[in-house]
Amino acid sequence: MSDREAALVAAAARELAALDRRAFLRGLAVATAAGLLPAGCARAPSGVSAPEELRFLTPRGYAVLNAAAARLAGPPAQELLARGAVDPALGAERFLAGAPGLAAPLGQALLVLELGVWPLPGKLRPFTALAPAEQDAILAELAGSRLALKRRIFGGVRALALLGFYADPAARATTGYPIGAAVPGAGIADAMAWSAEDEAGG
């Protein structure tokens, strides 16, 4: 495992640990009692085919995580996902095999993102049914919310979506960094070197 991958794993574990706290679970219980969340729905959205080997993600959670990954990792992820070259949710499933205790809080966070309605979050339709710009708006709302519950939902989903994406060898080229290379393409001296063109904005 590269240093970058190890850092992603550590970040994901921290974010998911925040989901696995009593305050988070109490918040979800209150939201469910208020009718802002469904009691549960594991079926995949229409048109989504989830792998049969899923053990920790539900088919719906699998679909939501891949949809979130496409928005969070940007155009490179969208293009790779569109042609089936990467599967961030399947990568997250493999990570959860080594940390099964985190599967339940992640599943709850994904359920909130998919089926939660206004005001948690501010939408009336499933996340996977929204247009890309609408999905971006929902993610931005969660990330910038004053409510810790919303921020934790965003942090947990983001951590696993990006971990699943960048753990795939096909995705690593999108970083522009030679992960796994025996000799880095640039050293510290190169990074610190002053350039007249850089100074001039060239």
C-alpha cells in the first residue's frame, strides 16, 4: 500500500468513526421518528445492477456510493465510471471487509443521502434520481451545514467514495502522480526550484 493509499484509509477510518457515535445514531433516530427518513429500503434504484457478492453494502447503498463518487471525484471519475473502468463502491466494499463495524453507520449515512427529504437534506426525490447539478448542490449543502449530523454524513460518504475510487489502479493515473513508481518523476529540489515563468504566471 502506497503512502497516499494509507493516508486515504486513515482519513476514511476517522470520518466513519465519527458516524459510529451515539450522537449520530440518536440524530438519525429522531429524524426517522419525525418522518424525514424511511424505515429502510435496500433495493437498488431502477436500472442499477449491483454485484451479487456484496456483503456490507446493500444494492441501494452501492448505487448511491457510486453516484456520490462520480460527483466528488469529478470528471475523471465520471468518465471512468461511465465506461465501467472503475467501481468505487466495490472498492469500498473491500475496505469494509477489513472494518465491518463501520458498515452499519455508513449504510445509514447512504440511506439519508438517498432517501432523506427536506430539511435533511433539502430534496424531495432520491439522490440517484437527481440531475448532476442537483446532486452537487445536495453534497455542498451537507458539507457546509451548521448541523454536525449533516457534516458527518457528508464526511463518511466522501471518505469511502474517494477511497474506493483512488484505490482502483485505473483511477490512479487521474492524480498525475506516479503512485508505485520506483523513482518519482520529480524530487524536492525540482519542487522548490524557482522559475521566472512561474513568477510571471506563465
